[in-house]
Amino acid sequence: MEFKDKVAVITGGASGIGRSVAMALAKEGADIVIADMNDSRLEEARQQIQDTGRRVLTVHCDVSNYADVEKLAAQTIATMGKADILMNNAGVVVRGWLENLSMADWEWAIGINLLGVIRGVQAFLPYMLKQGSGYIINTASGAGFLITDPKNISYSTCKFGVVGLSEGLFAYLRPKGIMVSVLCPAEVRTNLISNSRYVGTEDEIKEMRQMGKMAYEIPREGLMEPDELAQKVIEAMKQKRFIISTHEQLKDILMNQGLDIQKLEKHFQDTYK
Ligand SMILES: NC(=O)c1ccc[n+]([C@@H]2O[C@H](COP(=O)([O-])OP(=O)(O)OC[C@H]3O[C@@H](n4cnc5c(N)ncnc54)[C@H](O)[C@@H]3O)[C@@H](O)[C@H]2O)c1
């Protein structure tokens, strides 16, 4: 896969993983469309990408609203002329014990983490099918293969869904010339925890926030920087890998549970040509 003069659309691209992948793709010669709800970070990202010399379009877009995502697709085609790469990446975490989660919490999580990905596919697929080419990369997580923490059950439910959806998309779309990957990182230093919703007693919320900050915001061994992750994503996309598993320790954990990512990758690559 070559990125020169490709147009890449990235949801949740104003921060963290999305922003780093946007920058890495721009440095590879792609033009970038960033969609996000955070306007000040959108503006920062716009300036950063502009400095690479590539074209950039920023769009205020809430992936939980289909009208916004349809508008994003239409604006991309009108301004950039095409959409070669779509990274469905916007995501949030709802953390708390199951009995404390309300239906509104579940709907918020699913509406962004799973339906947000589906909305992206729904809105952009007609353009890609017409072009006869494209690349869809969905950000799931290691939590899309295993339940890491019962307080994260709604997050894992969504991410399992994103992995399943991506498998189906790969099987259906690859023979039509549209590549699909699913990105499954472990821990990366981003703003995910600050953008999260916590439910429980005041003390539980305080503790969850504190632990989240320590786990995801303060640099430490094992916590990957988003720019390092972005380089791994670029390499994996160049090789058209289906499962982009960026953390070796995650592969080992999954292997111990009987899931061999390498075998799964081979199965998909061999079966759906
Ligand atoms: N950070 C990690 O350790 C980690 C690990 C595995 C998977 N992920 C996944 O990576 C993706 C990116 O998260 P991140 O870690 O970079 O976090 P982040 O909070 O730094 O970035 C997420 C971006 O999504 C945007 N966003 C949130 N809701 C949105 C909505 N409704 N519409 C549009 N944009 C919205 C936020 O404004 C933010 O800019 C998420 O899907 C997350 O679940 C993160």
C-alpha cells in the first residue's frame, strides 16, 4: 500500500492514536480529513498537519449522529475528491460495576464505539464501492479479544463487536478490492481516560480516575507512545495486515488463552482473496 496522494479520513483524529496516525499518514504523503467533536484539538491538529505541506480538512463530527457522518463523507468527496482510507477510530470508555451502569451509559458507549464504526462504513462504503478501491481500518482494542477488567464490560462488548464487524467486512469487501484492518492495541498514552465516563460512588469514581491516569497518562514502561503506535500502524497497512496487533505482550496473553493471532491472520489472508 502506497500513501502518496491518498485521502485519509480519521474519526477521533484530533487526539491520541487518531492524531498520531493522521500525522504519520501525512508524512507518508497522504491528504488528511480529521473528524472530531473537540474543536480546540481539531484546530491544533489542523495546524500540525498543515505544517507537513499536505492538504487538510477538519470537520466537527459526532460519530453517534448519522447525519454528521453522512455530511463528513459528502464534505470529504466535495473538498478532497475521493476517500481512499477511512479510519473509524473515535472511542470512549464507560467504567464502573455492571449494576451501576444505566441504559444511557450503555447506549452512549455502543453509540460511539460500535455504531460509530458502523456509521462510518455505511456512509463511506458507497463511494469506495464506486471507486472500486479503498481501505477501512477500524480501531478496536485488545479488549476486543478478552475481558481485561469487569468494570470495562461495556467497552469490551463494543470492541468485541468491532472485531466481529471487521472480520465480516474483510471477508466481504476484500474480494471487491477494499482492504479492511482491525487495530487492536493494548495500553497507549492518550487522553482516553480524561474523555471517559465513570459510574459508581464518589470514592469509586475518584479511585477509577486516579488508576486510569496512572495507567494511561503518566509515561511508564509498557505504556506505548501514540507516535510509536502510529508507525506500527503504517507498517502494518503497507503489508495489508488484517489484525494489527501492536503490543507483543498482548499476543502472548492471547496465545496463553488459546488464541493465536498469527494463525487467525493467516486463515483470513488465505481464505478471502
Ligand atoms: N489509549 C489506549 O490505550 C487504547 C487502547 C486500545 C484501543 N484504544 C482505542 O483507540 C481509539 C482512540 O482513542 P485514544 O486512546 O486515542 O483516546 P483519545 O481520547 O486521545 O482520542 C479519542 C478521540 O475521539 C474523539 N471522540 C470521542 N467521542 C467522539 C464522537 N462521538 N464523535 C467524534 N469524535 C469523538 C475525542 O474527542 C478524541 O479526540 C478509541 O477507539 C479507543 O477505544 C485506545
